[in-house]
Amino acid sequence: MTLVTHRSPPATAFVALGSNIGDPEQQITSGLVEIGSLPDTRLARASSLYRSAPVGYRDQPDFVNAVAAVETRLTPRALLDHLLAIERGHGRVREFPNAPRTLDLDIVLYGDLAVREPGLVIPHPRMHERAFVIVPLVEIAPQAAVPGRGRASDLLQGVDAASVVRVAPRPG
């Protein structure tokens, strides 16, 4: 007798990466490798690396940013917990909002889910305003749907796309 088990198909999630301390390009590249090594998760695509000015607290170095698409069977909360562990492994310290950071990992989209829990809001509440998220997202998934906002490619009109500069091609 053969036992057949059915696992739900993986969800597509998008993770925004940012770094401006140490070697930001290396932090992002390493972070992508670690994301792709998470349990029940596969790195499907990664954007090029982009440089952007800091938002909020401006007295700090520019950021390097990217967006990764992952196929995962982890729940949004489990994915977040793993991403926070990766941040800690990179020495991330949360001194104050928008502080400089070695590595910042945010779930910006998880399938078509809208999640509002303590410490976890999906879609990311300000992603549609941030060129450093929208530009790399459109590079890898222009048709990605942002619940309540529309397609990623349509959101380009609402951001200053010229404020982010491609500094390196897609890693790997």
C-alpha cells in the first residue's frame, strides 16, 4: 500500500533586502544565499542591486537594495522568523527607526494575502511609495499584484524611479 500525501503548493513571496553598513553589496548577496537555504523555500529570482538614498533618518550612508522572489511553504510568520534570524546573524541591531543596518529583510508580498498581525503587515504598508522596492520588484515581477494597490508595473508611476541607480547585475 502506498501512502500519498498532498502538500499545498508553495506560495510566491517577495522579500526586500537593504544594507548600508560594512560591505552592503556582499551583505545583500550573502542574504540572498541564506534566504535560498531556508527550509521549504527556494530562491526563484533576485533583482539587480540598486543604490538609494536613506529614507527617514538621512544622516547615514546610502543603501544597497534588492528584491527576491521565493517559492515557500513556510507560513508568513515562519518566513518572518527565519528572516529575522538571518538579520541577527548579520549583526542587525535595531537602535531606532530607520537606523543604519547591516541587513534588513522585509516580506513585502506573500501570494495574494493581506496580513495584519503584531510585527507583521503584508503587503508592506509603504512599499508602493518606495522606489527602492518597486523598481527591483518590477525588474523581476512586473505583473506582481499588490493587494489594494494594483500591479507592480503600474506603481512605477507613483515613485521616483530615477532615485535608485542600478549598481550591479542580478547576483549569481
